[in-house]
Amino acid sequence: MKLAWVFIGFLGAAGLSAQTSSKSLYKWDQQITAFAAPTWNQRLLQSVQAAPRQTLYTEAGLRDSFSRVDAGMRSSNLGIRYTNKRSSYQAFSMGLSLSRFGFERIHDGEIFGYEVHPDVGIYESFVQGPQTSVVYQHRSTYLEIPMDWHKRIDGPSLHLEKASLWAFGGIAPSILLQHGLHIQTVGFSMKTGSEFFVNELQVELGPDDKPQYAAVKTAEVNLALRGGLRWEYELDPAVRLHFQPSFSALCWSPAYGTQRYLPLQLAMEIGAIVPLK
């Protein structure tokens, strides 16, 4: 995130250093945008699968249990985009971004004797805070190639001084870079620490009905559907500010195990735009 602001600041400084009284020197038909985006993420649960011969949880019981303990997750994206304005009111853009989707699953209650994760261990100490919980973040990090079609929606009836307003929609082919669980303990610590990044596991039952764990399968490629608004403001003849609230939804579950879900994301891109002469 800090790297994004340094990059954006560099672009802004470059634009300001190139000030001129003649705006005609700058052609905005082709432009580069560097941006960072705080995001809020959630999931749409598709299906759950209880382990065979498992009586503690049924499929309906698992779904109900997940719905009670799941919550949104805050994250951030980082990227760069090339935009080609086909006319005064239409444009096409393509870029690269690092995007993180996911959600939180929170365990509250009795911690003594609780298995945080097979790779983390069981908490066996009576020492704990008055409020204890374990926060599981299901994280999926993608390299996205967003491709959007933009249409300008301001005009004579909606005049914006030194600014323009666009609506956009598009797709983003995505390559999965990393999928796993970020675990944070609250109110207590394990012997090895309080934060961990581990594989997401699926519980299976062996012939003796003892639980066995296997890493979930992941979808290495995905596709995001995108849409939103973009507001450009002329900070200087050579640089513009960029604000873009957007919505994204992945078409396939990042992982296939006990659960399948579709990640959803709300983002607010903030960045700087410079023209290509």
C-alpha cells in the first residue's frame, strides 16, 4: 500500500514539474493511471460438504454455522491502467493489478482445548484474556488484467468544473497467486505466536472414522465481472486525480473443499493520471 502512494506521488510530481500554460500540449486521448484501492470483501456461499459419516455437522448445519460466524474482510489492491479514449464520451482501458479477495470467519467462546488449526496446534493453557477469539481470513490474491469499457455520463445537464464523470463495466481475467488462511488469535497467544499463514484444509474421515486433513484444491484461473463509476479531476494541466468506486464478483470459487463460495468486492480506487503525448 505504501509503495502505491510513493508511485502515485511520483507521477503527481512528474506532472506538476511539467506545468505549462498551454493545455494543448497535453493530449488526453491516451493516458496512464496508477492507483491504490482500499477494499471491503465478502463471500456468497454456494455449497458446503460435510465429511462422509460425519454426524456432528450436516450440510444444513454447516451452512447455518458459517452464516453466523462469517464477516467481511478489509484489504487493498494496487495497479496500473492504460486508457484509450475513443471519443469525447467513450473510452477503453486495460491494466494490471494485484487484487485480494476473501472474508473472515470468527471463532468466539471457549479457547482451552480448542484446536486453532492442525498446523498451529491446540491451546492448552488456562491463561487467556477476558475476551478471546480466533479470526480466520480466507485470502485469495490474484494478478488481474482488468478490461473495461467507459462511457461519459456528465454533460450539459450535469456540468462538472474541471472534472468528468464516467460509468464503466468490464471483465478481469485473473491468475491465482496465493490462497490460504491468515489466522490471528485475540486475547491469547499460542506458543509459536499470535499470527499464522497456513493452508486451507478439508476434513475427511479415514476408514476408522478418525479425521484426516487434506489441502483444498484451488482454481488457478478465474474471471471477475466489474462495474462502477470513475471521477476525474484536473489538478493541473499535466496531471489529473482519479477516484473510482467499483464492484467486482469472481465467477468461480477460489477453492474446492468443505465449502465453495463466490468472492465479492467493493473498492475505492484513488490514483493519479498522466497523459501519453
